[in-house]
Amino acid sequence: SGLSAPLWQCLGFTLLICLAALHALPREVFGAAELDNCGWLAKLLYLIIPMLRPTLVNLLILSFIGKMMIFDLVWVMIGGGPLWSTETISTYVYKRAFDWNTFDLGYPSAIAVLWFLIILAFILLLGRLLRPPAQLQFLGCRPRFAPGPDICRDSRCPSCRRPPPRRPGGRALGRP
């Protein structure tokens, strides 16, 4: 019950944000998928989840912060006991600062600052690992098997990679 209560506490917020993100998805994309005869699994894997990725990453980061800083439910329900089995960093800092009657606030403050830095490092790492991939760009290059002149209009084209055409004087012609 100590694990299920925090999950139940954040479930409403998470579902509300996911529902708002689902309603914000463009209908035209799903209409095009219907025309292409996409099944529901293909729509889920290739349309819905990639478009919801930023929202899901933000929710993951917010829930990670909430779970690392949980104090109230653990303190009210079980108080970190029996034999410190459910004690978190937050409850330890509170006990060290106020319950042990030592009036030594330096050590708990240092623990809290260090815990903040650890959480910040994990958040930056999660943000780096879960950032969206680079956007795909249409380079406008004609495939090699296509009929017509084989002219690449973009110097960044990975399939051509040939030098630009040159004028009779030796200077390169500009590309549009």
C-alpha cells in the first residue's frame, strides 16, 4: 500500500494531461492514415506515440521528480517504519533535523542540497536520453532511378555528394 498510494495520487493528473494531448493531435493525419488502410496498431505505434512523445517525456520527468521528493504520504501512512524499510531521503532529512532533538541543521541541509543536485543530474540525463530525434527533412533530391535529368538541387543530399557544376571560367555555379 506504500507504493500504490503515490501512483494513485498522480494518476488523475497524468491521465488529464494525456487526454488533453490526445485531443490536440491533428485529425488530418488520422484521415490520411485511414486512406492508407492503417490498422489501429500501426496508428498507435507510428502516429499517436511519436506525436505524444514530448508530452510523455515531460510527464515522466515530472513523475520522477515527484517520486524522488515524496514525503507526505510516507510520513502520514507509515512514518518511515518498520525498521526504516520505507524511509526516503525526505523523511530522513526531516527526522535528522527535527525529530532527533539535535538541533543540527547543517547536516540535513547538506543532504537536501546534495539530493537536489542528484535529482537535477538525473533529470538532465533523462532529458538528454529521451529528447526527440532530429527532424526528418525532405532534401528534394531526385532518385537515381527516376526518369528525367539527374539534377540534385540540394548540396546536402546524401545520395549524390558530387561537386557542384562549374562555369567555363572555373568558378562554381550557385545552387538554388
